[in-house]
Amino acid sequence: MSEKASYDIPTPHGGYHSRGGESESLGLTHTPRRASALNTIVASVALLFILVSQVWSTYWRFKLPPLEHVPSNGSEGVARLPFMGFNTWNAYHCDINESIIVENARLMETLGLLGAGYNYMNIDDCYSEKKRSPEGDIVAHKTRFPSGMKALTNEIHQLGMKAGIYGDSGWFTCQLYPGSFQNELRDARLFQLEWGFDLLKFDNCAVPFDHIIREGIVGKYQRMADAISQVSKEPGKLPMVFSLCQWGREQPWLWGKRFSQSWRTTGDIEPTWRSIASIINQFRNSFITWASDFYGHNDMDILEVGNGALTYEEEKAHFTAWALMKSPLLIGADLASVSKEALEILKNEDVIAINQDPVVGTAISPFRWGINPDWVSNETHPAQYWSDESANGTVFMLLNTLDEPADMFFNLTESPWIRAGRKYSVRDLWSHSENGTAIRNFTAQGVPAHGVIALLLRDAGDEPEALEPPCVRPEWCMDQNGTLIESGVSNSHLDL
């Protein structure tokens, strides 16, 4: 007699049934056939139930279009490059109104920021009433936004900018305004079709109970992604840019690009050097640079440049790291009072050109950690030596994480993008100057505490003949006759 397969099935009370190959294992018994009259009643009730279900389903189908599963991300034509613009949160938190939005939008134009590429004006939390309308819609705050959102986005668009709005995947936003859970399609239609927004930042607060949501974080964000894709089927509509704000929970760099064009990798930024250094390192930003490319970017949070708490050198380092790591660049300062120095940082054309490179979408990555052994996480001293290819040469970032000035040295071929046996012209991306030619090595002297050096190296031809040692990187350096050479000394001969 053959054995029956069995497995455990959870019961509603936490126990288990042992399910085998026979019905008796679940306590099932066979009963005689019922009378035909009873069968007729049961069949009638079942038919009535089916009819009622169909009527109810049809009602809701016409009341609101069904939410379809439409797997997609920005490859549909939006946010190929990291988006740039302004976000209200760091400067204003909940103290926002339409006058503040319009004033900063106009200043983006007059201060030259729009011309530098900052073309999104994004409204963060606290713009709505605390309750939805009787029809179920989010309502713009009547006092703060008396003209309504459509009038506001019209004015932003007339300035040549795009408009961004904020929402949440839970019952409420982080400041307890209405969230979008179970209203994803309604809200996506409101945000884009009725209010005219082009981007949605989507937060991660007020999470429904497990037995209600029955989803992990991927499924929770899929709901709004599907809604955005469905709304974009309207004639002449591209999808809203979808910016996930789930603080790096459950590794969004692995799945975020399925649905969105950016995903937050950390908790909220603060205007301190410790916060800047921590974010460069924290949640493995130094280790997940591979995740950024066209149509999908690690989001390191809103910029703190211009908010007064960082030194000039720290603001330069902060901006350089965000830009060269291909994070979205969102200004978070009050533009009515921003300093000239902060504006110069924010408008650095050489650095922005790397962030907005139309040919190479990848981010800089560390090739040497410096103070720490390679591949070691350190929140106060993140990796110091970084590089990447670009459309116009090889980009380098040297980050002095010490509290004092330091010289910083590297061999050019430590970067995988540099060719051995070649010399390179050197452009400083902050002084905007050409600084001679580098052969084999480069030393930056006296890099300020918490400061940065950003360079663009371009191939300038062969290096001079007969330089010693024959290999600047001695590992397995060998003459064609089989002589192994390390540090310029012939150590052994291998028979070939």
C-alpha cells in the first residue's frame, strides 16, 4: 500500500490540520443525497447570489474604472535623468501656502535656477484639508490654497516649470492628512487629470493592519504605480513621475525601478555634516551605486544647501556627492533669503552636467575607501575615493571626511575607467579651470576638512616613453619574456 503525501495547513486559530490523501484526515464525512426540493432551493439561492454579485460589480465598474495591474516604470518616457527642482519640506515643513509656492517658483526663474535645469516645483505634505470631500476626494486646504490646485499648477506651468505633489501609501500622510490607501486610482486621477501635477512623491506612513493590506512594501507601492499607468492611458498623457519615499525600507534599489523613477534610500536628511556623511554611507549608499541608471535613481533626499547650518566646504561636498551619485536634485532652501554662495553651488554647471549626462546614466562608485578598509561601513567616515565614466571623460570625487585638511593621493588606474600607459588632462569642476596633465598619479593637496575635489580627466595621449616602474600597479606585472616584476624590480622568471 503506497503512502499518502501530507502537509500542514494553518488554521484561523494558529493551529494546524494535518492534511493527508483521504477526506477523513480533515474530519470530512459522506452524507446521503438530499431531497430534490432542497437541491432546488440551494440552486435558487446560489443563482440569486451570483446575480446580486454581478449587479454590484457592474455598479462599481461604472462608478470608478477598475485598477488594472500594469507593470511599468518611467521607460514610458518620463524622468530618464534625475529630476531637478524645488521641494517645500526642508525650508517650510507644514507652513506652506500658494503664495510661498508661487514666490519660490518665480525666484527659480529670476535667480537662474530654472535655466540651470531645476524645473520641478514640488509641494510636500500639509496642502490639504484633514478630511476628504463627501464624494471621497482629497480637498486642497481652503485657507492656504484658496485659488485651488489647478490654478496653482497652471501658473507653475506658465513659468516653464513642472509641478509635483505629495501623497502617502497608507491611511494618512506622515502629518495625518488623507493618504491614498484604497483610493489610489481616484487620487491618481485627481492629481494628474484634475489638478494638473506631473510628479508624485509617495510616502510610507500610516500603514494599514496586516490583515487589511495583505501586502509587503512592494505590493503596497505597486497599487499606486498601477493607478498612475492606468491614468496615463488618457489621450496625450504621459505617466506622472513616481518618486517613492519609503526611507530605504526593504531594499528599494532592488525593486523600485519596476514602478518608479526614484526611491529614497535613507531616513530624512538634517542640515549637519554628520547627517550628510551618514547618508553617503548609510543604508549602503556607498555600496548600491550600481542601482542608479537611466529611468531609475537612488534618492538621497532633499538638498540642505542654503539652509545655513553647513559650512561652505560642506555644502560643496554635499552637492557634489548628490549630483555625481545621480540622486535627484531638489532645492530645500528659502529662495527669498538664500545666500550668493549657496546659489553658486546650486548652479555649478560642470557638476550638474555630470548629474544630467545624456550618454552615461550610472553613478560614481568608490574605488578606495581611504580611512577605512575597502567595503567597510562607517557613518562618520564614508568612502573617500570615487570615480565613474561620463560622456566627456572620467569623473573623480575625492571626499575628505576628516575634521582637518588632508592631502589625497591615488593612482589613476585604481579607477576602472582609466587606461594604463596614457596621460590625462585635468579639469577642476569647482574652479572650472584646466589644471595641466596627470601621468599615472594624482595628489590633491590641502583638501579642506569635510571638503571635496571633483575632477574630469580626459585622455591626452600616450604617457612618456620608458617610465619606471613599467607597471604603476605592480600586481602580476610581467615582461613578455616571463620575468615577473614587482615595484620595478625583477623578482623571478617564469618558463613559458
